[in-house]
Amino acid sequence: MAIKIIPKKSVVADKVPLAGDLTVGELAINLKDKKIFSKDELGNVFEFPTSGTVTVTGTQDEATMAMV
């Protein structure tokens, strides 16, 4: 069975999720700005880089992301 990942999303320009909007590792996407965000274990919201390639490896239960 395929797993469907549905990130939180916004179509409002310059909108960035607050720390309280995300759980650790949860993804949020701003479709208007074409930006992806997440939250780290310290509670900081960060934006994924807009250049380079992101590779995701792992299993259904655990995944690792790395910039290439």
C-alpha cells in the first residue's frame, strides 16, 4: 500500500510556519513562494535549501534526508 504524505501548506506570499504550527520533522510548504520548511529537535523552524539536490533514503518508518 502506498503512503500518502500531505504536508501543511500555504498559498500566502512570505508566510512562514511558526514553531507551534509544526511538530519535529513535520513538513510545511509555501506554494506561492515555492519554499519548504520543517522544525528541528530544538524547536527551530528552518527552510530547506533552494539549490542542490535533496536525497531521501530509508524505510516507511524512518527516513534520512541529505543535501547532495
